[in-house]
Amino acid sequence: MKDLDAAQQSTDDLKEFIESELRQRAKRFYFHLIGKIEQEKGNIFTAIDSFNKAVNLIPSPIKREMYYHPMFFSSLGQAYFQNGDLDRAQAEYEKIQSLTLHRLQVGDYYEKRREEQSSRKL
């Protein structure tokens, strides 16, 4: 619980910075951090909303592959996966599939999808 409290304090501090400076890049990280906190609390719908806000603040498709941007898609895909929405999880994971970062969770998705398809055939 201490870690969540510390994370919440960090988001409060970051929000003050964002509002005073109006920095789009900082807003992406703010919404991502809020999403991670909500995801950890089990509030998946709120997490998905925050992750979507972060992704929507990425300036262009070309820049989405740079630096930490795969992290945003990975987190959103993971939240959809946790919520059982495998189609949306797949869509997010496919955005980062060709990138070298954040591929580990994509394997979990494909394993679950394969299990789902196998059970349908039975």
C-alpha cells in the first residue's frame, strides 16, 4: 500500500507541473501513471480510460515507435487483456509487435488466444 500511496503522491505532483506548464509529453506520462495505479487497484475500466488518454496524446503515428511510446500501447493492451477483451488487446499488441521493447506481454496474449481457439474446436 505504501508504494501505491507514493505513486499517488507522484501523480499529484506531476499533475501540478502539467497544469502549470501545459506540456503534452508530461500529460502522456501522467495519464499512463494514473492508469498503472488504477490497474493495480483493480479499476480496469478507469485504467483503460487513462491509457487511452495517454495514447491519444502521442503526436503522430511515426513518433509512436520512439522512446517510451511502446509502453503506452503495451499497458493499454495489458489492461484490455485483463478485462478479457482479447480483440482490443490484440489490436494494441499488434501496434508494438514489430518493436523490440515491451514484447513479453504479447506472448501472454497469444497463448490465451490460442487456448480460446482450441477450446472452441472441442
